[in-house]
Amino acid sequence: MKNTAENIVQIIKDYHAKDGLRIDTDHVIKWVSQFDEADQSFLLDELLHILKQTYFSEQRTLDSIFTFFTRLTKDLKYKSPVALLSNVYFISSQEKEKSQTEILNLLYANLYQKYGIDKKYIGSQSKKVVIYLDDVLATGKTTFRDLKKFLENKSKDDTNTLYADLLKTAKFDLVVYTVCRHSWGGANVDFRIKQAFGEPVRKRIKYYCTFEVENHVTAYNQKYNCVYPVNPNSDFVNEYFERIDTGKHSKHEKYAFRKNHLPKQETFFTSPANRIRYENILLLKGIEILNKVDTLNVKSIRPLGYTVKSHKTLGLGTQFFTWRNIPNNTPLVFWWENRGWHPLFPVKNRG
């Protein structure tokens, strides 16, 4: 078990490193020791397999962004990423401590080393390519909110026209790039954009990502590369599930548990049986954590992470981790820090 913990440390060692956090083997062992002894070695082995796929270090994140620029350069028919960036405007709509701002600052700090340009060069020719860049699109709530805010603003040129109207007539390209995107959340954003601004605006937005969480419950042949358990049919789980407070407009209860025959082929976990065991461990421990809370003020918190409040589900179960923070849609066992629980990934700016 110690060797596996050491291998995990080698993957996640830059997590919050700039904030002074030092993740070592003792930290990992202390975290896994909170689970049943019989599950500890198994849990670390499976987690190591997952982290190799889904942990994005600072360098891996930066490389992913540069790879996106290369692809976008080709798609929009620019001569080079440098030529592309001279026509780019980055939407920056989040607070300075949030993911979008930190990732943009990471990009700006590395522009010269990669392309021989600085921040001032971006958009120096035009603002014909508007890019919304962030680490993750999960439920889609934040992405839609930020896009809506931008599209409802008026341009700063002489026309003083809404950006939504300019987009309809192809005056610029609007591109959304998130390092990680949930297929269900992406579909939600697409649908809500159409509702708010109509089909001409919706079809003009281009979406890109590096890692896709295939979790759309009605889409064909999804990988379900996330924690999405089958119903263990236990009183412990059923009692918790009945207590979930979704408010007046409860949705998607029939999708709360994965169907036994899905995914058709296991490509994310080490085996179908190990998927079931891993998912059940995280679900049961997450319920145990929440059962210790007297009053849950944020109703969208579930044992497998945040979700839309009205969704009667167990959480998104995201298995995507970055060097700067992890999404609140990941299972609670990874980031919860209350009632004595020791998180593997302590989080910041979450309250």
C-alpha cells in the first residue's frame, strides 16, 4: 500500500504546492486510513489508475491549452497560433481567486516561452475570435451564466450592438474551451443558450475540451468515466436517497443509479467489478459523512459531489483533478473538511 501511495504522490505532488501544501505519502495514507481496512489497498490501486488519466498538473493543463490553440488555428484557418492570438479576446468574468482568472494568468505567464509574445499582443489585430476559457464545465451553470452575461452586453465599438446580435451575423467567432467538460452539462448549456438567444446564436458557438466526462444519461454509448453507481439496494442508501431535498421541482430520479449493463465496455476503471466496488465505497462513505451534518444548508451537496439542486441524484461523481483545485462535483471523500474528515485534496475558495 505504501508503494501505491508513493506513486499517487508522484502524480499529485504539485497540488496546491504554490500555496505551501506538501502532499506526501503520510498524507495519502492518513486519508485512505479513514476507510475500512479491507478496502484501503484496493482503493489506492484503483485511484492510482484513475489519476493517471484524470489528474491535470499545471504543466499538463498548460500543454492542453496550447494544443487547443493549435487545433483552433486549423479550424479557423489562421496561419499559426500566433496569428490566431493576435485576433483573440478572452472573456474574463470571474473573481481573481477563481479558476478562470488563475488559468488565464498561467497562460499569460507562459506566452513568451511558447510563442515569443506577451499579453499585450493578444487581440492586437482584432477581436474576431472571442474565447471563454475555464478548467471545467460540469452542470453548466457557471458557463451559461458567464456566456449569457457576455452576450447580453453591448459592443464597445461605434455600433453599440448586443454581442448576441453580432454573433448571429457572424461578426465574430465565439469559442468555449474547458479542460474538462461533462457531456450532460455541455448539452444543458447548449439548450439554455438556444432558449435564451435562439438557434442562430446557439449554432455559432464552438465547444472544445481536452477531457470529456461522458455522463449524458440519455445519450448513446456513454463511457460513464465518472462515479455513477448501480443501486446497491441497501437500507442505508435507500434511507438517505429518500431524504434528499430537491425542492418543489424534483427531476431525474430515474437516472440516479446506473443501469447494470452500462457502460457497454469498461474503459475507465480496471474492470467492471472494480468499478462497482470503488463506486460503492465512495457512495457509502459520502453518505456517512453527510449523516454527521446536523443541517445541510447547501441542498445541492450530495455524497458524490455537487449537482443541480432539483436533480434527485447522488452527485456528478466527477473524477477530474487539477493542480490548483478540484471541482466541487467530485465525491465528498476527496475534498470534504468537516467533523474531523481529512481530505486528500484540501480545497480553497469554497467555504
